[in-house]
Amino acid sequence: MRLSPTSAAAREGNEIRAAVAGAEAQGALRDSLTEAVADRIAEERGGEEAGIEVEVVSLYNGGLYSAYVFRRYGAARIVEELVGGRGR
């Protein structure tokens, strides 16, 4: 049986669509897993109430992941340093 060019193109198109759908599903799974890990790390350190933020970063095209933990402070005060025992 000989395939016509249109049936071969249709088959290849279906294969491409399936591969893209599979990649999108993998991307969604990867995103949900990294979010779950970030949430767990944040909760271990006190969560949002403590001002903890976690950012998970993909390195080397997904070969390595790194989690960066930040603490946000709401109020900052500047303290003037005393030099030679003198104030202002």
C-alpha cells in the first residue's frame, strides 16, 4: 500500500500535535511539582506570616533546580553610627 503525500503529512501532523501535548503536560507537571516544593520549604520556615518567599529556579535547561529563600521585612530603620563618642 502506498501512502499519498497528504496522508503522510496528516500522520506527521498528528505525531507533532501529540508530542506538543505531551510536552505541555510535562511542563504543567514540572510547574506543579516546583510549586509544591516551594510551598513546603516556605512552610518549614514560617510561611507568608514570617515574610518568607521561595523562588525555585531551573538551571542548565532543567538539569538542575535551585531554591532561593528570601525574607521580606516590613519596616526598616536607619541607625546612625556614633563616631568618636559624638552624636549629631
